[in-house]
Amino acid sequence: MTTDDAPLGWDTAAAADAYRDRDMRLAEQLIFPAVLRRLAGRAGPGRLALDVGCGTGAVAAQLAHVGEWSVQALDPSAGMLAVARTDRPHPRVSYRRFDGRSLDWLADDSVDAAVCSLVYCTDPDDGRLAGLTAEIHRVLRPGAPYLLADLNPAATGVAFSTVRHGEPGAVYADGDSVPTRLRLRDGSTMTSATYHRSLDRYRRFLAEAGFPSPVVDLPTLPGGGPDSAETGIAPYMILSTHA
């Protein structure tokens, strides 16, 4: 698959098959450790974490293996969930399909942590994301953390070793469709459909749902990383807040 292909929508079998082979090195170095650090000391028997938009289950597996959480891993894509169940089964992870907005099977104040990684950028519908953010706030216990990791809007057009979202020199407004090139493990690439949102728009999603203003982390690799761009600008951002 090459970047000449039309962008794939996320809720497709083709996207699930391609995403299974995505080169995850940057996410593994920059997102996963940061999320686990922020949740350190909170896991324990009966503690429930949500992985909202779990995709192929990479974060859910990390939470269960390292953090010892009981995890509900949720995704709208049947294809992504099929890959997750096959590739990353775990006795403390339950994979569940949902509509991308409602968590109506969960009671108020019943969840101990929530993580949402590389999800908001894939959804064109602000109303659905606003509803999802409000639902996450509803189900979290008071003080429980919400970690939202996503593409860094300030890095649009920058070519990193495994990802480039947007064309170099292009300017995108909130809601604009942005082609995102992802490197696969065999060295080929796929192009996915993502949507630009400014940091202020992310802050508004959170504020309108009742979350306090988030702490914004922009992790970069130390000098000598595989791509010099990654040592100067962050490909991803992590917003940390709480119910």
C-alpha cells in the first residue's frame, strides 16, 4: 500500500488489516510510557480502566500487563476488535463494540481511569466527540484521571519516521480532512483519513464536558533518535485531566 492510495476510513476491514501491521515505534516510545507513568499506583484488584477507541488493543494490553488494570477496551470498528481479540487477548481485558458516543452500560462514577489514544483525530463529527467526552466524564469517579493522547496539531506536515499528518506547508482549519501517512512494518505506507483540530478545540471538548483545564505534554525523543524531526517537535500530544 502506498501514499497514492485513497485515504482509508477507520471503520473498514481494509483499515484494520493495514493497521495490524503499522509501525508503532513512535507511539510505543512516546505515548505508552507517558500514559503508564500517569496511571502508576492507581491500579489494583477490581480497578477498572477504559481504553476508549482501543483499535487493535495495543494500549489495553499495556494497561493489563504493566498496570494490572481490569480493562474495558471499546471501539466502533468490528474489524479492529477482531484483530485485537486475536492478537492481544488477556484475561483482564474485555473488548466491546460501541457507537463511539454512548457508554450507557456503565453507571455514573464507576470507572477508575480512562485513556483515549489517537481517536479524536479520526472522527469528523464534533457532536459525537462532545457526547463521548461528556460520557467519559460521567462514568469516571471524582478525581479519576482522563488521558487523551492524539496527533500534535502543531506538527502538521512534519515527516516523522513512522507518521506524517497533513501535507508540508498546508494550513488546516478545525474539522478539515487531513491525509495521514502511516508507515507499516514492511516499510510500505498506508494513508488514513484524519481530521484537524486545534489544541484550543481539544480544550473546549474537555471544558464543555466538565473537565478541568488539562496539562499538555509534548513528548519528544532524546537526541540521536531515528529521525531528527522527532527530537525537535513532538508528533503527539498528551492531555491529562481528571473528573
